[in-house]
Amino acid sequence: MTAQLNPRGDVAVLVPAAGAGVRLGPGRPKALRLLAGEPLLVHAVRGLAAAASVHTIVVAAPVAEVSTVRDLLAPIAPVIVVPGGAERQSSVAAALAAVPAGPDIVLVHDAARALTPATLVESVAAAVRAGHDAVIPVLPVVDTIKEVDAGGTVRGTVDRAALRAVQTPQGFRRAVLAAAHAAAADALTDDAGLVEKQGVPVFCVPGSDHALKITRPFDLAVAEQLLARTLDS
């Protein structure tokens, strides 16, 4: 059954999904790799569509796969699909340009975080709605972190007390994200980094273990087990 997005919602979600995913090994673009028989992108969009405040979802797909992605997602939710760029940043910019008038809150979400719960989507959106211009979900860093030089020698141990692992969706006031992309001169790995460069404070909310990023074959195996346990519960 196709999910119906909220016509009164104030949130647009951008999903940059044009990456190759080389660390997952050879095969289709990362967002189209299968998790329990369905593409990662399908799982991700299904979770986003379950969030009550989502008005619009825009997916930036690989240029050669736009029609395929549009057909793939049609039974899941009414999604806008646009051609992505060579880099993540350009894919986000293309998706942002396709957002219709209305939503004032924009979230950017990795398709590779396919099991992200709708509750996390709502938590990030709520923090933006409460007055924060930029919001990221985070988890404490649990491993010991070492600084290592180019030769492989440890230079020191980093205090992990203030360190956090960052997840998505990352949330922004629409105007703040648009201004950050317009001013971007360097490619960064996340959109919070772009707004940080503009001097915008970034607020943190608790992340979710389910929002793990599927980057390597091991991550895919973990996600399959996690999904199986969720479906069985």
C-alpha cells in the first residue's frame, strides 16, 4: 500500500542516493543494493513516509536510474525523483531545488541508513521546530580513539568524552540550508559541516542504534539481522 504523506506537514526530506557505494563491493549503486530482498532506498523511504510531519520526500538518484527509482518508489510513497550529481553535495543541492513551496524544515537523510526509525525523524524535526537552525542526531563514541601519524605510529589518545558519532537525518531551517549550499566552496561529508562554516550553531539530539550506516558488507549483514529481529518482535 502506498503511504500518504501529510499535506499539512512542515518537513521536506532530501535523500541523496546517487553514490556508487564502492565499499560495498561491485554491483548496483549503493541505494539500490538489496537488504532482505528490497533496495536500501525502499527501506529508507518507507521509514521517512511513516513520520507524521513529512510533507515531501525528494530523492536524488543516479542519472541512469531516475526512471527505475521513480517506478521503484511509486508503490511506497509519492516521492519526487531528480537526477543526482557526481558528489553528495551536488545531489543535495539538486534535491533542495526541487522542494515545493511550503515546508520550512528540511532534513537530509542517507539512503544507507535504511532502518532509521520514524521517531528519530520526528525528534530532529521537533528540535528545528523548537528554534534550532541546524540539528544533528548523535551517539556517544564508545571506542578508544587514537591519533596516528602517516607512518602508523600513535601520536596520542583523544579524549572521547566530548566526541560524538553523527547520524542522519540532519535537520535545518530551509533558508539556512539553502544559504549554506549557495556559499559552499569546499566539498564536505555532511550538511551540518556546511552550516558550521557559516557560523550557525548546530544542536544535537540523541541518535538511534537502528540508524546505522550501511557502508560495508559487514554492515549489511548486521542490518539484515536487525531487520529480522524487528519483524519477529
